[in-house]
Amino acid sequence: MVFETKEAISVSAVFKGLQLRPTAFVWNGRKHKIISILGSFRSRKGEFHHYHYAVKVQNGDIYEIYLSTEDMSWNLVRVHSQGDP
């Protein structure tokens, strides 16, 4: 099931070299540990950048998240879930 949204989320991230790597996020009151980053890209909104990530969590679900440099906020945009989101 694919669920589309645009919700603010809290994200833990680290810098690995010069790259930002999300490691976990909280959504709907649950912490999701990221086990792998499946892909990433950067887009622009005017003068600001959006850093997009497709991440896989422990239960196998895939989430699409991004960081906006406009207000330094993280957002969830899509969930690819094996069950209910």
C-alpha cells in the first residue's frame, strides 16, 4: 500500500564525510530506525534546497522523506507499507 502525505517529522541524522545521512525518525509517535538509504537526490525550491531520501526501516517499509533548507524542517511525503501506515 502506498500512502501519500506531507507531514513534519523529527529526524536524527549524522554527517558521513560531507554527506548528510538520516538514521531514524519519529512519525505518529513511533520511532523508526533507518536500516538503509535506498536513494537520494537534491532539488530546488527557489533559492532553497530540498534533500530527498528513500529509506528502508526495520519492518521493511520504505519511506520518502526530505529536508528543506528554507526552514530546516524534515517532512514525510510517501510511505510504501506492507500493512497499514
